[in-house]
Amino acid sequence: MQRVAARTAALAVFCGLSLLMAGCGSSREYAIPEGVCGVPVGEKELSALLPDGEKLDVTDTSVVTKSGSNCDMSVDDFPAVSLTVEQVDKFYAPMSKQESFRFTNRKKMAPLPFDGAGAMGDKNVMISTSCGLPEADHLVVLLIARDRSGKDGDTHRSDMEAFVVDFVPQVKTAMGCPGSS
């Protein structure tokens, strides 16, 4: 009889702790926007870069109206994502020695589904692509995505790549780059 009571008590404690821990788990209480930084974005691609939390804050800065301006997204004051689009007059190779300062563990990205080249580090991506406008012959798109979820590095890199492959063509269309619509 005492053994049954002990097992029942142990089961009750286990269930209680399980419920308590479930209540303390992370969750996303904010909506993923359809567009950020003046550009439409894929919900799935952006969602993978944003941590769980209560409140998403996005700066109102449009990356397509002012070259070099940052657009930042934070969740509960954690700086999760930062985007910059620079309008430049020539192609800047992401794998060049001059760009190495941007990266930790830099690797060349696989061929992109649009004209350009890319490099990726542990928490950032640089894409150089043509635009063909008088004020922007080329674009440099910079992404910094900090991860606090604990996912492995390969998964985070894959998430960053999926985001920029979706985001860059949207930037080119929003800027009016010829042949991008």
C-alpha cells in the first residue's frame, strides 16, 4: 500500500512539474509582418530568424529609399535582425579580402537564383547583385541575424540563406531595378 502511495505521489509531482514547465516554455505572442523595412517578406523565411517573445519592434526605416540605412527588428529588446541595402556603383565581391572583416567563419554561398554573389558567416550574409539604375548600378544587401534559440549553426545558416534568397528579389523590385519584376 505504501509503495502504491509513493508511486502515485511521484507521478503527481512529475505531472505537476511537467505542466509548470510547459507554462514557462517559450512562445511567440507577436504577429509576423507581411513586410518589413519597406519590402514584402515571406512569413516563413522571416519567422525562422525571429525568436519567441511577446513584442516585435521594427524600425520604420525603409531600406529602399535611403541607401545605407539600417532597418532593425528586435524581440523583447533582443536585437534579432538588422538589414542594410547599399546602393553602389560597382560590384563588391563578398568573398574578397576587403570584405572579410564582416564575417566569422565566412563561406561562399551556392549560386544564387538571381544575378549576384553571396557570402555567409555565423550570423550574417552579404549579397552583391546588379540593379541597373543610374543611382544604383549594383546593390549590396547585408543581413545580421542573431540567434538565441540554440539551434545548430548549419540550421541558422540555412535559415539566413532562405531569407535573403526571398528578400533580395523583393528589394530589387521595390527599388525598380530593371528586369526585376
